[in-house]
Amino acid sequence: MSIGEPPVPQLVAMDTASSLLWVHCFPCNDCTSDNPIFDPLKSSTYTPLSCDSPSCALLGGDCDHTRNECTYMIQYADSRNSTGNYGLEKLMFETPDEGTTRVSDVVFGCGHGSYLQMQQSSGVLGLGGKTTSLATRLGSRFSYCIGNISDPHYVNNQLSLGEAVIQGYSTPLNVYNNFYHLTLQGISVGTKRLGIDPRIFRRTQAGRGGVIIDSGSSWSYLVRTAFEPLRSEVRKLVDRNLKRLRIGDHPEWLCYKGVVTQDLVGFPWVTFHFARGADLVLDVENMFHTVGNRRFCMVVDLADGFIPRDMSLLGVYAQQYLNVGYDLSTRTLSFKRVDCQFLED
């Protein structure tokens, strides 16, 4: 997308577990990016939010009294953060017919300090459930289709805002504390249903636990009582049946020598069973990822101590080769396994 007038191109990371759009702004401390840093003073459409703006109070912003600017600080699950001030700006997006569409007066974060090392991207596009999110600003539906995220030459990934592509299985979607929660009922490896009590995936009355879907996290994370049965079954199959050489001494990670697509031929599908019979079927490229020269690891990890509030999380490796549609009016999430280049409207 582009921001400002004249428009400055930006490449931002799509994140369904946060609701703020922010980009690196000049001057910027500790900002590393291959993309242009946006200079608000050079944009004719930029307006900073003042401390006494009603929007500042609504956003829960703080105040820089020296400049009379409403400020923000957003912190992510891994403790990395972005700081800066709120502003209003015009965004420009490409459309499927190779045209453009403009959205004016979008609240965004002008980031002057960033502790996220994102060489490829210059900010984050938050698509969570708050009113600051473009997902709610542009309508009640959005969708994205992701191919192989490790392939830089795959050009058919797409994000649709306002006019979503809704296909395939459908399962309840609940918005709580800015997160999109799903109802996970069990996990299978091949035809074997693992002995996991579905109650461990429920959110408590105090708001702890539950299962969220997060496009901003690469890996998936499970609470211990779900992770350990899955890890045990996967380790048994890979260690014994496929006779791969396990490496590393981390107590939870499963890493092996080899190449995923060559050395895991015959590895069974792993299925996450969601409510209403919506089965998310994961192949080896959803479950394992290359981490070095002829080395790969299982990309499902233990949530303890990393994901807040005892939650489990479905990350983006598990969402490869899927079109995922969010309907916030009917509170449903839909997904279908598809090659994005053949996606039908």
C-alpha cells in the first residue's frame, strides 16, 4: 500500500492479533527497513492527533505535552514494541483490476521508535477487532489467501478488505480482548485422535485461555496439555517410522537433519478439529519448516511463558495454502485449501 500525498510505498506485515496500523516515520530511532521511511512533514494530507482530540481519549493514547501530540506504545507478545504518535492520513491500495482505491482520514501510528527487527517491512497492518482496525473501518468482512510464504517468487498471495472471499468450512469466530478466538475441539495425527480434553482449549470466565488465529505469528503454539501429546506422536513417527536424525537439545523443539519435502514423504496429515465440523488439515509444509542447511523443525511449539494469558495460537505456517475469510457480522471464520491463483470471487 502507499501512504500520504504524494504517496509513499510501504510494505507492512499483516497481523490479525493487533488493531493498529503503524509505519516507520521520520525521524526514526532503531528502525531497520528496506522500505522508504514516511516523512509526515512532506505529506499534504497528514494531520497529527492532538492531546485534546476525542479520538485520543478513545484510543487510550498518552500525551506529549511539548508537541501537543497524542502518542502510542504498542507491545507484542514477544515483548517487542513500537512507539510514536497518532495521526490521520490517506492510504492508497491496489485493486484487482490494476486500479487504485483511496481511503482518507485513517488513524495510524507514526512510529518514531521501533524494537521490531523487520528488514523487509516498514510497519504492521493490524486487522484485529477494535475500531482502529482497517478490518472494521472498511466493512465487516475481509479475507486473505496465502501460498508458500517461504517462496519469494509466489505472486498470488492476496488480502481482500471490504469484499471478502468466503469459501469452504465455516466455524464460529468470537472477538474477545482484540483477539479472534476459535473453538478447537481436538487434534488428530493421521487417523489417530489424540487424547486431549477439549476443555483445555476453552476461554475461562476470567478471560484466560482459548485459541486465537494470528497472521502475525509464524509458528503455532499450544498449551502444555495439548502440545505434549502432539509432540510425542510426531516424534514417534519421525524418529522411528521415518528414521530421521533428530538434532538439538531443546526440551520442546523437534528438529531434524534433512529436507522437508524429501525426507517426510509418507508423514500423515495432522488435523485440527474446530467446531461445526470444520477440519483444518495440515500437511508437512504446514507442520515443518526449514531452519538452515538441510535442517527442519516442527513449527508448533509450547505456549507456556510466551503466549499471554494461557492461550493457544494458530500461526501463519498452519495457514499456508488456505483462503481464510472473516465475517465479523455473522461471527464466523471460513477456510478452504486452495491455490491462491485459482481463487474464485
